[in-house]
Amino acid sequence: MTTVDLQAMASLHRQQLEASAAALALTLSAQQVDLLLAYMGWLQKWNKVYNLTSLRDPAEMLSHHLIDSLSAVAPLQRHLSTLPGEPVAPAGAPAQSVRVLDVGSGGGLPGVVLAICLPHVSVTCVDTVNKKAAFIQQVAAALRLPNLKGLHARVETIQGGFDVVTSRAFASLRDFTTWSRGALVPGGVWMAMKGKRPAQELAELAADVDVFHVEPLHVPGLDAERCMVWMRVKG
């Protein structure tokens, strides 16, 4: 591609990202849009070495990864606004006490997107593959995201500390909740991003897991079913 072609593509991606954020009722600053696009650039650059995603086309990365992950931001904001003493802070606010764990994060989806869009939330991306956790650490340093951390570990070994544990197409709901149960603080919740409503997976959950909301998600420009499954431990 020529320099002119690259500039045109970058401009198009910015327009798509800004339009999608608006469609999702998200208010992102120009700096946050810059950070999201820079993150996508890092994904493209290091994907050949780290095998972070099977997608190679920048347009597909934008729609299937970045914008898809953006659809989780508003639901998480709404949940955080219900926590006592934890109002949703404005963009640019320093990291506070709310902690989110992204399980099986891979290249940082949705964790990095959440960290960029919600700078007042501390986000840890955990993966069993060391080079993927190291990539998150590189992104956090390069993009100057003090609220983002990459962690090389098995989620089963993490005990306590997280208000929200999330995943994006990581595992079955039963495995996800079983493996990450120890990471939740008392009263914490699971936020699982799924495709269409996973009826069979919901039926197979442990008896003490309460599914308190299955939220349809709309991903601008993506003709596919998406939902968010919200769960917590009963009692």
C-alpha cells in the first residue's frame, strides 16, 4: 500500500470506530479513540510473532474484535454505577478500587478495550500463555495505561480481589464460573460475552450460580447475535 492508501484506511477506521462508539451511546475522547486505534496497530504488528488472533485483515480486527469488545463497555458502566460508593468516574479519572479480571484474555479482548474506555477501573488480563500476558504488559507500557496489567497464570490459582470477572468466548459458562470462582470478591459478578443465548450452557451451570440477567448486545456493523450473561453466586 502507498502512504496515501494507508492514510485513507486509517481515516476510515477512525470514522468507523467513532460512529460505532456513538451507536453504542459511548462518549469517547479523541485520546481514547487514538489509544484504541494504537492498540489495534499493536495487535497487527505482534500478531505474526505472538499468534494473538486468527484474524489478519485490519477491517475484520476492527469489527470483530475492537467494536465487538466496545459493546461490553456500557453494560459494565451500568453495573458499576450500582455498586455502593463506586459511582462511574469521568474519563481521565485515575484508577480507583473497582477491579476487573479478563479471563483467557489472549491479545487483550475485551480487557484492553475496557481499560482504555474506563480509566477509573483497574483491569487485569490473565492468560496461561506467557507471551500473551507479556504482550498485554507491553501494551500497558506503550500506551501508558496504568490501570492495565497482564498476568501469566491459571485463573484457578487466583484468589479473591475482583469485583467483576469477565471473558469473551473463553469457555463454557460452567467451566468459566468453576475455574474463576475463587477470583471473585464476596458479592462479585461474572460478565460473560457470548454469541447467541447459550441455552445448553445455562442449563449446565452449577446449582449455586444465579443467572440474574442475559443481556442482548448490539454490535454496530456486525450481523451476528451477541449477548452478555451476568451471573453471581447465590446467597
